[in-house]
Amino acid sequence: MARHQRNRLSDKFIKFSIGAKLVTIITILVLVSLGLITFLVSYMVRQDLELSAEENNYEINRRSAAETEYTLASVKSNSQILAQIINSAGADSALAKQAAGFFFAENKQIASLVFSSPGQDRHFLINENFFLSRGIDIELVDFYYKSNSSFFNRALAGDSVIKNASPYFSYHLLALFYPMQNGEAMSILFEPENLSGSFGFGVNQSYLINADGDILIHPNQRMVRQAANISNRGYIRFIRDNPVRSRQDLFEDEGVKSFIAYTRLNSGDSIVITSIEYNIIFEGIDATTRRNLYLTAAVVFLSILFIWFFSKSISVALKILANAARKIEGGIFELDLVPKSRDEIGYLTASFQRMSKALSIFGRFTNREIAVKAMRGEIKPGGLPKHATIFFSDIRGFTEKSEIFTNEFGKDASDKIVFWLNNYFTQMVDCVEKTNGVVDKFIGDAVMAHWGTAYSAGSPAKDAFNGVKAALMMRKALVALNKKRIPGDRGDPPIIIGCGINTGIVTAGQLGSDVRMEYTVIGDPVNLASRIESLNKPLGTDILISESTWNHVKYFFITEEMPSVTVKGKEKPVRIFAVINHVSVTSGPKTLKEVRELLGIKAPDISKVDINADEMKYKIGSE
């Protein structure tokens, strides 16, 4: 019946299910798939672009190589015809001079021709108009050839060589050295202006190098003017060592990946190289991808905003519940949760509030801290040996006070006694907890507590110090509480307690049944602490400690030794000490006499007290 009622309450409470909200959110999040689509499209287009770029780069290299080959062949062919005319007509003949003038007029890019025969002087034909129009000193021609006479020797030996003469003339000029059929060698100094233009300055860079790796033609004019040498580049070494005449590969040079195509030329053992950076190929698609990603990000952002506003009712409530769970885990059961939505979360919040109230009530019937530690798994089932300090306290004259309550208030006596005791227990428990102790149980008007069991200050001596400190705090709290009481108020009589403290090895653990368990301690030290507590009344004291406790704290507290007590099962009498005050405290009692005066305890005649006459040994736990 109760289950059906809970189900009806749940159905009535839930107006909008979380499932419906999640469906809406997931539908909006589908927009994120635009990012995946963009990625797939970008990937496939990149594959096509890479293939197309490879083909285009190779084709540009092939065309550049063909044009360079044609230009060099034309220069050589025209120069050889002029050389034949000069050799036939004579170098000083009018025909030779006329032919040279016509040649330079038609080949304006050629600066000079130089013929060389073995053992004879070189014959120079210079295009004076070329040098004058460009402001170049003609005498540099003779200086250049004298400085590079070794290339004439190579040409006479049958080699074709092409060199960059730009550093000598501060102008872009190439020098072509090659052998002629009549045993002579010729050098042509010319301007490769038409080739420089055809090589271009776009994303595909074409350039010309000789066999030594010298730059002959390059879009970067600075490299040309300096006749830079790139023979140390990895891809140049690969090209020079590879016998294949034309090829394309992907190379990485100085951290930059590029497609590099090359073609070897027949003239001067030179090489035309065309390259395109790998990343440049994809600049267009990357830009498109970025725009698509920006669009996707905008859609996602708007979706997130929508989801954020839409799911606020869920997320805020879940955060509140998570925070409440952390508080409960920390032992704080008093929560104030108010459902803010009529769905599963709201219903859960209401259930959580009911549970916190139940836990709060439950926490008053057991040791909350121990329950929390057990819940966290910090206390395992079973017993463990602990070097602990055990505390017992008892209200002096409680039986007489109970009779006064009964006689004075009749049927209301029980409520009055409980209220009076609870007020007292609140003060005592606070002293125990502030000193890192554990309240084990209430035995009527008695309090049992211990230190160094579930919690420890770090050592048995520190735990013993905390136990004695708690007893002094109780004394101070009761003095202050008694001062506030109205003299003669039979419903709120003053309280004087006796405290017994002992330190030793006990067994600590969870004892009980499957239905109910409690964390407690058992052992002889527990029984001795109870016995010592009972000696306060005959000795006229309020705090007594055993010798084992005294050995730990004797330097921190003012104590007075009392008569030893003979305890059943002990071979020697047990020394006990009355605690007066902290050693470091300037105010308060300094002697046992002052303690008795402070608390209103009548000093007994110790000589007439036989504390062993009626040995009552309270057994805590079981033997």
C-alpha cells in the first residue's frame, strides 16, 4: 500500500521528465556533426589537391626545363654561326665586323662572345651597347675571363660549363663555356632575362642550378647576385646522386616539406628545379575549413547557450544535491533543501530532504562522527588494539537529585530530568569533541569517552593530554553553568561531577549484532578508568587520573598524588593523582584545597577513608 502511494506521489510530482529534456538537448547537439562533416570533406578535398598539385608542379618543371633548354640551344647555335663566319672571313675583315654587329643587334641579351684556341690568344666580341645601356664597365669582361680561365680549359677538354657571373658585374649574367667542333672553345656571356620571367614568382618556384650547386636563375634575386650555392641541401645531394633525368619526390628541408620536381638539361650539365611547399597546397582548403569551423563553432556556441539556459533547472539542482551529499558524508545531516522543479530532480530533492531529516534524528541516537567514519570505510568491522586514554564521569548525588525532581514535579519529573541532563550532556560532549575525543556512550548520568581510538592526536601522550584537558574544560564549563543557575531552583540544581581517566592498551571496534552495532572499547584499562572515577567521592576530588596517564602528562598539569588503590587482578596498588590545573595557566586553583573551595567539595579526612573497603569494579564490555 505504501509503495503504491509513493508511486502515485512520484507520478504527480514529476511534470517534465529528464528523458524529455535529454531528447531535446541531444537533438540540438546533433548540430555538432557539422564539424565532423567539415573534417571529412576537408580530408577528401586535400587528397585531390595533393594529387593535382603534384601533377601541376611536375608539369611546370617540364615546361621550364624545355624553355631553358631551347634558350640555351638557341644562344649556342646563333653564336656558332657567327663564329663560323668570323673564322671563314677573318676576324679583322669587314664581313666579320658586319656579321658581329648584325648578331648583337638581333641578340640583345648577349653581352659578349669569346673564342679560345689551344696556345692562341682569346678573341673577344663585345656588345658595347649592352654594357653602355646598363652602366656596366666593359673592362670587367677581360677581368672576368682572366679570373675564370680554368673553365676555358675545361671547354677545350670537351666539357660544357655554365656559371653565374653576376657577382663580377653586379648584374644578372650567365657565362656558358662549351667546346666547338673545330677544337676551339667558346664562352657566351648573356642576360637570362626571358628565362627569369618564365620561371615565375608564384606558389611554384622554379630555379636553375649548375652541376656545382650554384644558383643561376632564381626568383630570389639576392641569391642570384651572390651566386649562392645550395649543394649542401639534402634534396640537392639526392638529385645529384640520382641518375634519373627527371623525377618528383616529397622532401623535407629545414623543417619545411615540399614537392620538388627536377629535370637535367643537356647544356652545361645544369638542372631545372621546381618546388611547392606542402602546406601552401592546402591554403585554400584550410581557409575554407577554418570558415566552416567558425560556422560550426558559432552553431555549437548557440547550442551551448540554449542548453545552458534549458538545463539550468537540472544542473543547479544536481549541484545542490551533490553539495548536500558532501555535507552528509562529512557528518552534517541538518539540511534545508527546497525542490525548484517538478520533475525527477525535484522529486529527488524532496526525498533527499526527508532523508537528511531522518539521518539527523538517527545521528542523535548514535555517535555521528563514528557513523561517518564507518560510512567512509575508515572504520572496518572487527577489533584493533589501540593505545588509548579512557574517561568516565558521573554526577555526584544524582540519585538524591532524581528523587527531588520526582517529589517536586510529579508526572513532569521525567521531562524536567531529561531537559536538565541534556543541557549538561551538551556541555560535556562539546568538551570531548573539541579535544579530538569520541563520546562512547551515556550510562544514565555517566559519560564514557576515549581518545586515540577512532581519532588520534598523533601519539598516546598527546591523546592523554587531550583527555585531561577535556576534563578541565568540563570543570570550567560546569562552574560557569552553575553560576548562571538560580539558587534554590529545584528544577535546575547545580552539578558537580567526578572524572576518572586511565591510559593503556584496549581493544577498539564495532561491537553488536547485525541489527545494531556501536563503536566502543573494552579491556582492563577501561575497567580501571571506571574504578578510578568512583574514588572521587571518598577522596573529595573531581578529576582523578591513573599513574599511566600521569606519566604522559605530569609535566603539563599540576597534580597531587592521592592514596593508592588496590584493584582486583593487580599485583601492586595503583597510584592515582588528582588534577589541579594546567601548569601554564596563571589563573585558577593551584592546590587541591583551592579546587575543593572552587567546587564546594568538603575535604574528607583521608586518614579515615578506606578506598579499598568497597571496591566496585564496573566492567565495560565483556570479559
